[in-house]
Amino acid sequence: MAKRIFLIVLDSFGIGAEPDAAAFGDEGTNTLEAIARDPAFDCPNMGRLGLFNIDGVTAGQPDAAPIGAFARLQEQSMGKDTTIGHWEIAGVVSPEPLPTFPNGFPDELIAEYEAKTGYKVLCNKPYSGTEVLKDYGEQAMAENALIVYTSADSVFQVAANEALVPVPELYRCCEIAREMLKGKYGVGRVIARPFVGDKADNFRRTTNRHDLSLKPPRDTMLDLIGKAGQDVIAVGKIFDIFDGQGVTEKIKTTGNTNGIAFTQALQTRDFEGLAFVNLVDFDMLYGHRRDIPGYAAAATEFDRFLTDFLPGMREDDILMVTADHGCDPSYLKTTDHTREYVPWLVYGKKIRPGVNLGTRMSFSTIARTICEYLGVDASSLDGQSVWNEIKA
């Protein structure tokens, strides 16, 4: 029977501050701890997999006999952003952080961007994605301008009203930015942020977001698995994060509920290799907006999905659940990502239950383990496989 791995990233589902969190301004953060206190949080299936047995986790009650293997993973890369986190999950550690622009982008760069796109630029500073629409949305519509903003992450975000700047046109403008932003300006992602509405109190972002990422600096597990003739199915923003590199099939989603439905459907399909899923709403809708009840409810929705997914797994299927960074919704110092450990839950008939892997350095442990199970040479990747420790 074909070997299949379902790798699901709960975007920003951190489980506690890493030892160097203070250097990132994130001392004391804990995404899981924050949401587990909310009445909307109810995750018995993740508990059965071993979530509350992970080293350092104080939320929830440890399961007496976890059905999965579990670990706490520490990020080795120098960053806490989506791009670097996913690259490391895929076996590529980034020793240098991607550039950030806490004071906005240089004037000469913005002037060049205006000349190349034909649009005036507003804002050009770090901003909340919802607040920037309230403060600049009406002016952008009046002047048919683009709103350019950034955050503590390595991003160049471009917002425009769909009624005045159609989505394909906004994408064109973002492609121009992606071509410009290289070298010392090489941000991890250029993000199109279309919105609708006609005044500040009814502006809302749409699901037509599009990320244009830097290509990984070298081959990731996606490339290696694809070159070995196996499937690499990207669900959600995985395709965008890797700029399509190594992906054999792309499935676009509109959010967690849609992504969960596609993952459930994939379980009934025949394929061999990797289904790599990102559930973005944890981060985009709840973490950054400091919405604890919303985050807790999203965790519960995912846990309900596991109720049917776990018993539906085939003999050679493996499920892995992890995250790419934290975004503690109770942390009020900033609305940005937080430097946290991430969980790694591994389950399947080929997995020995109850294995506590402790704390492991590098998210790339995931990539090496996946490749070993699939029989793919991963000697070029960072990290170390733990397959021999968890196989049944």
C-alpha cells in the first residue's frame, strides 16, 4: 500500500517561549496556555495524541496512555516568521534573519515602486492589517492609491480596494514588488491584501489574499520527495510560502474550515507521498487580532475534524501536527508572532504510541523523519530523523 503523510501546520500554534524569546521581545509568551483557559477550548483528540504530555506544557491534563508520539521542537533559525518557520519544517535552517523594516521601507525604494506600478503609495510603516484600513482606506479610495505596510515580520504588504484596483491588477503590483525586493531588501513575503467596503467602518479584507515568497535558498523536502517521483500536495498557503518549488499539486483554500474539508477529502484519494497543509486562520484571524475565544474555537474545530480523520487512516498513513511559530493572543506588547516552541504530534499504525521525544532542536527533525519514512534520500537537509525512535 502507498505510504502517505498528512503534515498539518496549525499556523502560529506555539506552546511556550523558547530560551531566546527575550531577544525577540517575547519573554513569557505561551499561545497554548492562553487559549486553553478559554471555555471555547475543547481538544480531547489532540490530548489523546499527546499534546498535554509534551515537555513544558502545563495546559490540559496529560493522557495516561497517549496514542501518538510527541515532542517539543525548538526553532534553530534566526526568526519567528512564516517563511523561515516553514523552510525549517521542510529541512532548511536559516542562520540569518530575513530583513525587517521597523521604520518603513526606504523612500527611494517606494519612489521606484510608485514609478513602476503607476500608483501613489500611502502609509509605509508597520501597522495592524485591520487598523491600516480604518486609517488609510478612505484616502486610498479617494486617491486610487495603494496602501503599503509592514510588521515585525519580513513582509511587504499591499492593500487595495477591489472596486478600484481589481485583484489581478493588485497581483501585478505585488509581482513588481517581489521582483524589486531582493538582496538587502529581500523580504520573506510580498502579500496582496485586497479589501472591500466604501468607508472606514465597513472595510474588510477578502479571501483573495496572495503571498509571493522568496524561493528557498536550496532544495527542501518538497523538492526531494517530488524528484523521487512521489506526490507533494500543497493545501492552503503552502504553495505560496515555497513559491511553488517542489509542489506537484496545489489546492487553494479560503480558511481553516475549507482547508480541513480538503484534507478530509484527500484522505479518501489515492496518492503516494506528502500532503502538506497550512491552516492559516489561527494566525491571521485570531493570533494577530488577539482574539482568544476565536483562537480557542478554531482549535476545537480542528480537534473535531480529528474525530473522523484518525479512524479513517490507512495502514501506511502517518499524521503529523505541528506549527511554524507562535502568536500568543494574550500578549499585548505587540500583535506580531512570538518566539515559541511548537508541538509535534505523530500518529499512525506504523507509529509506536506514547513515545516522548522530549525537546528537539530544529523543526527540520520533521523533514528528515518524513523523508526516511518515504525512502527519500535527505542527506542534504538539516536536522536528524527520529524514525527509528518512533516506528512501531
